[in-house]
Amino acid sequence: MSTTNPPPLTVETVWAILNDTLDDATANRLVWHCLGYRQREDGSWDTAAVSEDWRNAYPEPPDFIDSRPATVKLTRSIAPENKQLLKEQLGFGGYKVGELVPRKTRRATIANWLLGYMKDQQTEQNPSG
């Protein structure tokens, strides 16, 4: 585990997740950071900023690439209006049939969730639209 901060959350970063040019650990760290998980110097996790729902299910942040249950929970937490952001915002048409492996589909889930998070943060900062 690394205590380094994740890279900036940008559209380029989301594309790097989709294109598999950003490593799994960094992709995970981005989601953890957005969920509120903070790693202390001693390696333990501060979950004070994590929602109760996530904190109860995952007292330590899950590996979204390896854990199907964690990815399912992440998918279910995407607001209905944000479910198509990969297509709507990025024009992402999905992976080819031969590429449909759990690891890639989980990365797509991470990317979509992060886009929704970015959209929600933008709305909070600019409530009038």
C-alpha cells in the first residue's frame, strides 16, 4: 500500500484507466480517495470521511479490480443519470468482445464511477448548473 496521493482526477486520467495505461493500484487509490479513505503514516486507514455504508462494508478500502462484490457495490452506487457517462462524455463504445474480461470491465466501472463523481463534484461547486 502506498501513502502517496493519487494523480489528479481528470478526463485524461479516466481514459488512462480505460486504456489500461494507469496501473491497477493507482486506479484503486483514485476511487479510495474519492470515497474518503485516507491512509495514515503507519499504514492504517482513516475512514472518518467515508460514508457509513462503505465504511461498514469495507473498513479498509477494497481492491476494485480483484473484488467482484466491491465492484458490484460501486456499480450500484452510480446514479441512474450517470450510468452512460462513458458513452455520453467520452464517446467510449465499450470493449471488443475479445477484450471483455473481468479486469477490463471492472476498470470501465471504475472509470464510469469516477466520471459520475467528477460530475457530482462539479454540480456541488456550481449548483446553478
